[in-house]
Amino acid sequence: MDEKKETYTKLPWFGLGKVGPYLAPYRRKMISMVVLGLLGTVLDVGNPMFFSYALTHFVERGTLVGLGPFVAVYLGAIVLVVLANCISAYRTCEVELYVGRDMRQAGFDHLQTLSFSYYNQNSVGYIHARVMSDTDRIGGWIAWGIMECVWNFSYLFGIIGVMLFLNWRMAALILTLVPVTVVLAAYFQTKMIVLGRKVREINSRITGHYNEGITGAKTIKTLVIEDKMQRTFEEETELMRSTSVHMAHFRSLFLSAISFSASCALALVLWRGGVITARGAMEIGTLSVFMSYALGMMEPIQWIIRALSELVNVQVNIERFTRLMETASEVADTPEVVEKYGDSFCPKKENWEPLYGDVEFQDVSFRYPDGEEMIFEHFSLKVPQGTNVAIVGETGAGKSTLVNLLCRFFEPTGGRILVDGKDVRDRSQLWLHSHIGYVIQTPHLFSGSIAENLRYAKPDATLEEMKAAMQAVAADSIPKRMGNGYDSQVGEGGDLLSTGEKQLISFARAVLSDPRIFVLDEATSSIDTVTEKKIQDATEMMLKGRTSFVIAHRLSTIRRADVILMVDNGKIIERGTHTELMNRKGAYYRLYMRQCSLEAVKTAEA
């Protein structure tokens, strides 16, 4: 997805209606926010009238009669303004935070329902920006944008109304500057929007280079390209500086232009108002009101132009977020299945049938949603309960795709997959996933302790159960090595552990869930051969009676499998036991002998 193109898209104004459902729960807060904002604006508009009254009744007449009540009313108005603004600002903060929270929660919940294909087609950074940055921007603009919009529009129309009431000729003279101010503000704001987009685009590139410089530090040093990386980073930061300075120049010109417009308005008031006042046709207090309004009316105009420009950018954020929320999962349960079995957030486990482990692929064809080439065509396979199936083949042969279809991470393009004689689409995804223990080649651990990671498989697992699971996969030495045993922290993504240790804990987590179907996708590829032998011996008994699918890189680890499938281009070209396939001297035999030769060379070199 071209994010740059998305940023520059012009969107219809009704896109704001798409965030309506997130505002509805807080309409009372928004109403009180607007009402209090209007009250504060009325008092702000009336504030110069107090000065006018003071000049006319106290200064010009040289008397203090009535000063006490005047001060009391004025102080009361100030207190009322402060209270209205404080409560309104508090309500605005609530709306901003609540709406942002609800949108982030809705986005995160929706992401949990999307299939693997969505994550294959969209980067982590892109998804993170939709859920975090876009929602923050939407929530902030809607809350404060509405509040400031109420204040600025009501203040602008309020002072125009008061000026027309006091002296329509003076008001008309001042208002002649409004179109000029609007044109100037629109011109400079458009320029700053374009430059602002360039700055954000350059900043994104700088962030990417910075990230590459850290995560790829070892590669950079081994390739001796420090100077190239330094030059690239320097070029980007210099471009960032020059563009930002250019933008700062336009901002300073913009502020100067608005200030000049305000000065012109004030000059008109002083010129024309002074003449009228000198003739005795207008009181000096009224002249002070026009002076205050002439200076004050430029700020709302400036904000309104800026708000309209910001609204265009917020429309883009709304478009991107709603596009995420409107993305339908390519693997979804039917309404009938959800009604009976529940969904991932509200499962109806009382209706779940037990799973025994009979698996059958019936005439399955498959291609990835973003691909054109068929990975499988008319593939059929029947696996009775308790069978240990090993899947081998060259890279890209379709080994992982086969088990991903079984786990229903993807839907078949054609054909169907049966579990216990029933199409997996006739039962919920959660029901299927809760009976499968999946250990992948690149394991992921969550931030937290070893115990917390294990309990993702079984939340109520006891310490004894966790120890038994760790012992079953020869991983019990890991907690002993670390300072706090099973309470030891594994770090972000398991960074405090080696790849092999992460894989062992991931393996133990799958064992702890006590699944009826095991899927091991090169689960011992990062483990040394001694530990691998221990795991094989320990899990041999555990896998008895359970259906298991083992994708193996080292063929020596699957010699005990009940059936070995040699997969090539989505088709099973050979099947049988290790002995049968070796005696056949076909593709499996050649692959096995090639691996044995490579291992012999490595042993000799060592």
C-alpha cells in the first residue's frame, strides 16, 4: 500500500461521520463542553464593554459613584469565565482521551480477528501508525477542534454583531480587511501544509535509517559501510533542516502578515474613530471597544483557516483508520458458527465438541490472496488420529502452507479440510486453535516472566505443571540458570534468552496446553543436537495418541515418523516410512544422502 499516495488523497467532508459511533457515548460531555464554551465566549465578547463602561462613567465624568457594584459584577464575570473555561477544558480532555482510547481498543480488537494474509501485506509500522498515531490525531482534533471551532466562530460573529450594533459604518470599514486577511492566511497555510508533509516524509525516512543503523549494526560493520550509512543519514538530516527552515520562514511571514492586518485594522479604527469621537458622535469608551475588537478579530480568522487545513489532514487519518476497521478477514466464521460456538472474545465453550485428531485434506487447492501461483492443486491426504506425520521438501515446496491450512490461518481456494470428519469451517476458529499446539521456527515470547509466558497456554497452570512441561522438553535448566527461577524476566520478545532457549520455552508452552494436534514447524532448528535428542526421546511418549505434523529441516530427526511426506510444488511426490523411502531411492533418498554428506563434511572440518 502506497502510504504517500494515501496522505495526499483529497477526501469528502462527510468522512467525519465515520467517527460518529465513537463520539456517541460521550454526547453529554460534548454538549456540556460546547455550552460552557459558548458561555465563555459570550463573556469574552462582552469583556471590552466593561472597559467602555468604565471609561464613559468613571474616567470621563471623573466620579467613583457606582464603582463598587461595577467591580463586583466585573469580578463575578471573570470568575464565571474562569470556571466555564476550566470545566469546558476538562470536558474536552475527557472527550479526547476517551474517544482515542475507544478507537485504539476497537482497532486492536479488530486486528485480532484478521487473518495472516493481512499481516503479510502490511508492515508492522503501517499497522502501528493506524492504531496509535491516527487515533491520537483524530481524538485530539475532534475534541479540541470542536471546542476551538465553537469559540472562534462564536467570538468572531459575536464581535462583528456588537460592532454593527454600536456603529455599522465603522464596522463595515474594519470588515473590508477580512477578505484580504483570509486570502493571506489561506495562501500561507497551503504552503505550510505542503512543507509540513515534506518534513514528515523526510522524518519518516530518517527514522527508518536510524532504525536500520541500530538493528543492522553488525551487518554494517561486517560490510564496512559505516561511511555510506553516515553520508546517507547526513544527507537526510540536512534536507530535514533546510525544509524545516523554509517552513519556519513561511510561518514567520504568515504571523507577520496577520500582525500587519491587525495593525491596519487598528489604524483604521484610530483614524476614523478618532475623527468621529472628536466630533462628539461617538464616546471614547465605544472607541476602545472597536480597538479591542479590531485587534482580536484577526486571531479567530487565522485559526479558522488553519483548522480547515488541519481538517484535510485529519480526513486522511480518518480514512486510514476506517479503512482498517472496514477490512474484512479472509478467514472468518459464519454467523451460524458464531451463534453456536461464540467468537474469539466471547466463546461458548459449553457447545464445543471434543477433538480427537482425525484429519483429512479433500481435493485442496490453494494460492495466497496476494499471489497468482497455485501452491497446492487437488491435494488429498488422510491422517488417522494419533499419526505422526513428517513433512519434508525443498524450500518453497509448500510444507508450512500445508499446516497453516490445517490450522485455518488461511482458507483453501478449493476443496475442504476435515477434522474428525467435519469441515473445519463448520466450527469456530477458536475451537480448532485451542486444540492445536503450534511451535514455529522463529518463536515469540511476550515481555514478562517465564511463568507468565507459559501460562499463556494454560492460565491456571500450577508451578508443578510448568516444571513438568519444561522437563518434558529438556528446558528445566533455563529457570535454574536465571536468577529468579520461573519468575525471571525474559525481556522484550525474549531478548534476554538465546534463540534456542526461546524455542524450548515455546515448545514447553505448547506441551502445557495439552493439545490433541501438534504442529512442529522446524521447532528444533535452533537447538543443539544433544538437546534435540533429549526432546525427541521426551516427546515420543507424549505424542502417542495425538496427531502430529512435524516439518523438519534435519531429516535425521523424523526417522521414527509413522509416515513421511515428500512435498514438491504443492504435491506429495513420495510417502512412506523412513525405511520404505530410503529403499525406494527417490527424491527423499537423494535429499537425505545430501544432508548426511554435508554433516559429515562439517564434522570433519570441526
